[in-house]
Amino acid sequence: MVLEVAHIPVLSGHEEAFERALNQAATTVLVRADGFLNFTAYGWCVERPSVFLFTIEWNTLDDHVVGFRGSDLFGEWRALIGEHFDGAPVVEHFAVR
């Protein structure tokens, strides 16, 4: 399993709208992705209050970076949450043992 860890900088004043959009994207888009296992929203960073943390569990790295990102689902995902971004997200992947 691979854990995607995402730090998303969110525009000031968009916090509530972002959380709603993220929940919608997770429950309507991610669930249709091959290799998707689980989504967890953690919340806002203490030191950087405009940054939101979430994780996504995937079967493999390719399920995320090739399958999902290369699919129409990624466009749907970004259409829902992307308008709230204040810069590029930081996304990293971890091998879970």
C-alpha cells in the first residue's frame, strides 16, 4: 500500500468552501478510482493556518500517479477543489508496511 500525503494551501476566505468541495470530491470522485483504498481529512495546520492536510491510501503508486492522474477522474477532482488552491499542493508518497 502507498500513502499519499497532501498539504494544500488554500486561499484566504475559502476554507469552508474548500472543505465542502474536498468532501464532495472524495465521496463522488475518489471512490471511482482504481486502486483507491481510503481517504482521511485531518484539518488545518497550526503553524500555517491556510494549509490543509489529507491522506489517500492507494494499492500502488501507479494507481495514483498513472491511473488516477492520467484519467478523466483527475479532471473532475481538480474541478471541484482546484479553484480554492493558493499555490501548488505538496504531495508525497510513503510506502506503508
